[in-house]
Amino acid sequence: MRKSIPGGILLALTVSLAGCSSSLQDAYVLEERIPALAAGAEGAGYYAEPFAEDLCVVTDESAFDEGLVTSEAAALFDEDGREVLYSKDAFERLYPASITKVMTALVALEYGNLSDQVTVTEDAVITESGATLCGIEPGDVLTLEQLLYGLMLPSGNDAGAAIAVHIAGSIEAFADMMNAEADRIGAVDTHFVNPHGLHDPDHYTTAYDLYLIFHEAMKNPVFREITGTTAYTASYRDRSGQTVSKTWKGGNWFMTGERETPAGITVIGGKTGTTQAAGYCLIMAEEAADGGEYVSVVLKSDSRPALYDNMENIISIIDK
């Protein structure tokens, strides 16, 4: 069911996120990491649930072997044990590329209805070299649910733009909603300017903030289903009313079978991302043989094979 957009959402971020510290010792400043609520008419003060009540908290990266991965940043989180199993430069600001689309899906699921009929606008025409597309065109009419599969499986930048305009009226307004959501969940070293992750120097995040975003998204059963799907066929109408059918496939090698998963570990969802500036990136959720769930993230590997080597190295910790 659609959640109404707060009237002041475009003013929600009155403090620039670009000024927030990303150093490890300042990573848990109370006023930044807890969405404080005014106490009420009786008195001043704040009330909020503890920020880390159901989260893993990185406190000392020196305990981990930095040489385990060649990527710029990486981390592994035990969701059930609330334990950080690996962390390398988890608070370094980096470009997320298409992992951005996890937040796009999260906001769309919060403020839209899966059955919404979405008419694709010219905003979905993306001509940037190397941009991944799901192949929709202006005038096509799809459901929001279909667009979410087009967003997450083939990593359709065109689907991201169509979703943004449908939910918020413009790319810019949707980015404001993304930033407000990031602020709400404590991802204070994150700033988005678009719904797809095509490069912009002011579009950045950290490995830890991506964990926070993915952790929040995985609470939604629809997101879990979409991110855990490897192929989906959408049938929809084009601008002339003719039926169009497209099958979209995911690109996570662990899920498609192009890369073997370490024994005892099942990948249950994830999102890849690649641009020249971001390098090769991946965030995933895993399930161990005992049913425990984990979240892993690798940012800025220098090649696709290296990305999966790095990810395999850190998720192999799960069985140790």
C-alpha cells in the first residue's frame, strides 16, 4: 500500500551530508546516527531506539587482515550474531555504481504500489556509453512491480529513471527522497543524485552505509523475492498498445552459476554495480548451512574476476 510522501521531505536534509565525518572514530556520533524524535510537550530531550540495536557495528578494523582482499573496501556482517566478521575501509567514501538501485527499490516499495501502472517518460532515455538498460521506451506502460525487476535484474538505468519520475515527479525529487531515507536509517556518509548510479562526483556512499541500506531493504519480503530472482519475464504494452514481452536476467555470477559458491553457503540475493570510476562492486546476502544470514560487500575491485575472488575470500570466513 502506498505510503504518503511527507510534505516537507524535500527539506528533510537541512544539514548537508557532505560535511559528515567518515573517520572510524566518528562513525557513531549519536546525533548523526540516531534519527532523534522530539520528546513531547512535557519537556525537552530526545527519544529513539538505539541505533545499533539490530545492527553490526564496526569498531576496530585493525583486527582484520587487510590483505585478504585487493578491492578498495570490503566487509562481512553476521546478521544473526550482530558481529562484524571482516572490515576493510568500511567508512571510506566511494562510488556505488548500480548498487544505488537497492535504495531506489527500497524507496519505491515504501512509497509506491506494485500494481501501479507506470507510463515511461523521456527521462528513461539514457544514451551514456556502457549504461545498462532493460529496454523500455517512452510510452511503454508497465507495472511498478515489473519495473522493479527491470531495475534489479538487468540493472536497468532506464527502469530506475521511470520509477523515480513515477514516485516523485522528477529525478531530482526522487534523489531527495533517497537521501532522506539514507538519513533515516543512519547512512550519514551517503549522498545520492540519481536513482541508477551512473557516475556523478557528488553521488557516493561507503561499504558500511551500503550494509545499512541493504539490511533495511532485506526486511521487505518483496525486495527479498526480487533480489533473489535470476530471471523474470515481463509482458506489457508499448505506446501503440501492442504487447511486448521481455525476459531479464540477473548478473550475479554466484547466483547464475558462473562462479561456484563456497561449500555450505547459499547466496540469497544481491546487486552488482560497475562504472569506470566505481570499479567492480557487489553486495550480497548469504545463508549458511545452519540457516544464519550474512551480508557481504566489496567495492572498487579492478576487474570482474577480481571482484568475485575478493567476495569469495570474505564469505569463506563464514564457515571458519
